[in-house]
Amino acid sequence: MDGLCCPTCGCQKLTHYIGGVYECKLCGRNVNQFELIPTEQFLEQDMSVEEIKALIDIKLDMMLLFPEDKAALIDDIKKLRSRISEDA
């Protein structure tokens, strides 16, 4: 799903099932098509420093699982790290 992601972990690797339901390949959550959110919106939502650090860990795991997306994931990690420094 280009530009849309799982609302739980922010992964864009979604498998489509019948009836508008998607499965996230990273966290395994089944997501209704109306629950999917734009990736940029996911990165911009209010999160605590702990939530941001957990999301960075998820993005690092994603680099191992999806090496073809490494450049985009590094960009996401940079954005998240800048948010931590803004909060500090």
C-alpha cells in the first residue's frame, strides 16, 4: 500500500485479503482498510519519548526484514530521532 501504513507499527508492508482487510507483515495485525493511515501522519502523531524509541526499534527490525526499503527506513529513523532531540 503506497503511502498508507499499519496504525500499530507504521509498516507499509501489507497483504490484502478479501473484503478490505489487510495483514501487516511486521506485527501480524489484521487491519480494516479504513484504519490504515498515511505514513507521514503516523510519524507526526503525538508520541512519548518511550514510544518514539520503541518505534525506532521497530524501524531497525524492519531494515533486517525488508532490506529493499533501507533508505526510506533510515529517513524515518532520522525524523524520529530529531523528534526526540526536540522534546529534550
